[in-house]
Amino acid sequence: MACESTKKISILYVVESFSTGVYAIIKDIACNLNPDQFQLHIIHSLRADSPSNYADELSLSHISLEFVPMGKWFNWLKAIRRIRSRIKNLSPHIIHLHSSIGGFIGSMAAKGHPGLYYSPHGFSFLRTDVGRVQRKFFFQLEKFIRAFAGGTIVAVSQGELKEAYAITKNGLLINNFINTAEVPHRLPSEEPLILTTGRISYQKNPHFFNKIAEMFPEISFIWVGDGPLRTYLTAKNIHITGFLTRKETLTYLSKGWIYVQTSRWEGLPVSVLEAMAVGLPVIATNIIGNRDVIVNNITGYLIEEGDLSGFSNAIGEIIQDPVRREFFGDYARSLVQNDYDIKHAVCQYEALYNKGNCN
């Protein structure tokens, strides 16, 4: 998996959103970098849904961890000072910032560093839980930070890269990915089963997912995950699993018929990649991230946000047409294996950090 290199590279990651898809990507990059070429120090915050076993999962000789609170604004100044101090002590060749808050704090600490990279994992100005004025402020803040601190945006989807070029001319693409070797083949349940995964939050739009479930009272829906808006899932045919390990999540997915993604904004969702790799047709909102990986009418359907009849019609079509269901699922699995597997992505990151080529 590793690229050839004779150079030892010191890397510093700054990550605020140390949970769900961002954590999965960070873990897979970190654990698969060549330990003979790279030494990685991860400064991270924690969230309620951060994995309790993260230290064990990242317990490798070339990885060190440091907890620095970043989730609340009153921690930011202290975090900036701490990160600035660590940069001085570690003298990293590469600094890679992850998520919007990590990007802001890390940029303030690492201003002008020649090896500075930033992955938003979903730009904050794409959020729809805030008003237009606040989104405009987030956009201008992203522009200011890149002009102030420099660096290159590493987008995780083609759609995110397009947004990045509205902020800076320094952008590149490394698609989000999964380890497809860990994904089981689909062994669907006898009765229709519709799933989604992730944190039950405003971003994932549980209220709309609940409306979809209410349209199909005779079909079982499962939300794999938990979160602050779980009370929005009131339909009697919805089961909430609570937070599970990745292996447990994939086991649930392998039993499904359809994966539904109702999110309002994304970078490029790992959850969708996992569902497609299992072999599930995906019905998702037509937003950045979702439309970067889902091929409409080939691996599933892209439906406009809020279009309840569009979602229900698509679900009905796939349930009633087993040939189409198998075709969508097989094509989805093949697409992710060929274009979104960890081997290619980690090689791209190694080449980026080495400033070299990876074949």
C-alpha cells in the first residue's frame, strides 16, 4: 500500500470533529501510512459520539495522540496557544487540519507553514441549520483564513473541490474512501429492510427520515446510530440501534434492501460508501457529496431535499423490482471497490506528504 520513499516525514494532524465519518477517515489514513516513512502526531478534541476505544485503534508505533479541547469557543484561544507550542516543539514537515473548527484553530496556530493542508469534510457555509447571513459569514471566514494562513485545501469530493476553488486557487482532490476488504457481502433479510447510519442530528434530517418511514408502515426501518434528535424518530416501524462499532454497523447494512440518506449537507459521506460497498441501492438527497458518488438510476436515485413523494416512489420501485435492486447494488459495490478503496487513497496521501508520485 505504501509508496516508495527514502524520506522520513513528520506530520501533525489537528482534528476537532473526532467522530463518525471524519474519525473513520483519520483512523484509516493514520493506521495505513508507512511507519518507516511517516511519524504522525494527532491533536484531537472529543465529542459525545467519539469512539471510546479510539486510543486502542490508534495504538501504533508511528502514531501519538494528544487531547486538546476545541469543541467550545471559549477553548479556542487556549487550543491555538497549545497547538502553536506543539508546532514549535515538533517542527512537523506537514500540518494537516481536519474539519471546519480544527481548520480555523489550526490555521491560526500554523500561519505561514510551508506544508499546511486543510480538509473541511463538509464546508460550514453549506450548513442549512443557520441563516443566510451566518452562512455568508462562514464563507468569508474561510476566505480570510486561507488568505491569512496560506495552505492548500484537500477536498474529499469533486463537489467540495468546486466549492474550495471559490475560496482559494490552492486546492486538490483526494476522495473519501473505505477499506472495502472489511465490508461483508449483502445477505438480505427475507422481508424488506431500509437503513440509514450516522449521528441523529439536524444535518442528517431525522424528521424527514421519519416521514418516509410513515409512508411505509409495513416495512422495517433501522437507524444505526444515536444522537440528540432521536426523539424525532417517532414512527413505530423505526428501530434505533444506538452507537455501534463499525463491524456491527456493517453487519446491519449487509441485511438491508435499501439505504436511505436524507442529509442536508455533506463532504463525501463514508456511510454511503459503506452501504454501496455492501451492495445496497442508495436513495439520497441531491447534494454535494451524495451526488459525487451516487450515479443516478445506476447505483440508486438522487432526490431533491424535501421531496417526500420522490423518496417514496423510489423506494417503492426498488422494493418491487428485484432485478433493478440487484443491478443497482452490484454496480454500487463495483464502483466503490474500483474508485473509493483505501489502497488508492492512502497512496495519494503518502504521495502528497512526500511531494512525490504514487503509481
